[in-house]
Amino acid sequence: MIWVLISIAAAAFQTLRFMLQKFLSMGVLSAGGATLARFLFSAPFVMALALGYMGWRGTGLPDLGPLFPAYALTGALTQILATWCVVALFAQRNFAVGITFKKTEVVQTALVGFVVLGDRVSFQGLMAILLGLVGVVVLSKPPEAEGGWTRRILNKGAGLGLLSGAFFAVSAVGYRGATLQVGSDDPLMRALVSLAFVTTSQAIALSLWLMWREPGQLTKVVGSWRTSVWMGLASLGGSLGWFTAFTLQNAAYVFAVGQVEVIFSIAASVFFFREKLSRREGAGIALISASVLSLVLFL
């Protein structure tokens, strides 16, 4: 069950990264700039770690399967889009609720993983995942909303959350597919090679996009290095954890356990951003937490 501990550690690092990303998006950088900072300041650390690990192991670059570029680049693009959605979501809801909306990725990852890779989930695992989905639905009403369920669910915050979950689902399955294309029996080697390729591609592609669409934003991203470098390190810890877990287990189960991020985000929301949660939001988060505990017990 080492993948469970790795997933929990990845969730902790990811919460820290989103905290820093929210700070940067609050007037310092645009949503695109805050998204780029996450990749740009992570890529050098990832590349150095990958090369250092290969040197320490005394091995060269492992053989890569023919589908590696397709899986990796698909995951890279959809992760950019997903992260962009999450940063935009922070302007709609508070930190903890925003992260919880993102967790629709678990259900969607199970579906995408089955279609693309043939990954299956058990009946007990599916029930636990659906329990988490109920929690997301409970959270889907914005604080000021009134009216029926249509208005509660069909709002901008819910839309961004669901869209980010869809993109993260495709990204996770793409990354799991990429790690399985790396010719090595070492899970960490497979994770590092995939992560180095992906993060470098993301940093280059998004930099070029912002130079075209948001002139001057790249300079602001570089200028934010005092904060962004810590976000890059947190991103390295989170991404390496996710990629390593993906080499060991079905992506849907990895993300399901990773929902402990909700608990971490509550602490961040209350103690760092001084935000308050309503009873309804607390109930939704409790349901999602119960979903995580059920999965750990069933698997």
C-alpha cells in the first residue's frame, strides 16, 4: 500500500502549491501567468533530479514506447487547461470549496481510464467514489444562490470545477499511460523520465502562448520568482508523487485517495486565507472525506 502514502504526500504538496498559486493570482499574475509559474519554476528542478537520478543509478535514458509522446503530450496539454480552470475557480469560491470542486476528477478519471487503458474499479471502490461525488453536488450551490437545483448546479463555479475535473482526468490517464511506456522496472525512474518530459514541454508551450496572447505577462512571472520558486518546489513534490503512484496503481484510485487534499485545504482556508465554511459546505467536505476513508478500507 505504499502508493497510498505516496498519494497522501502528493496531495499535501499540491495543497501548498495551490495556496501559492492562489496568492499569485490575486492581483500579482493573471490566471495564465499563475499557471505558467507552476511549470516554469518546476521544470529546472525536475530535469536536474531526473539527470541526477540516472547518473546515480549509472543508467542512460530508458527505452520509450511508441505511444509515450502521445500519452505525455496529451496529459501535458490537459493539465495546463485544468490548472488554468482551477486558478480561475479561485475567484468564484473560497479555497477549500474550489479544491473540492476539482475533485470531480476522481469519477471522471475512472471513466477515462476504463475507456483508454482498460483500468477497472471494484464495486466497493465505485460506491466510495460516488459517495465523494454526492459531496461535490452538495457543494455546488454558491453561497449567494437561491432557487432550484438547476440554478445551484449550472453556475460558473460549478462549471469551472467540473471542467477542471474533466481535464485532470484525461491528464491523469495520459500520465499513467506515459509512465507505462517507459522501459524500466524502477517506478521512480519511470516517474522522473515522464515528469521531466512533460514539465519541460508545458513550460515551453505556455511561455510561447503567453508571449503571443498576454504580452508582458512572462516578465511578471519571472519577476515573481521569490514566491514562484517555492511553488515550483511544491509542484515537484506533488507531481513526482502523483507520477510515482500512477506507475503503481489505477489512476482513479490514486486520485480517490488524493482527496485527502480536501482536509488539507480546509486548514489552509481557515488558517491562511481567513475564510469561513458554511454548514452545507462542511457537510459536503465531510462526505468527500468519508469517501476517501472508505476507499482506503476497501482497497
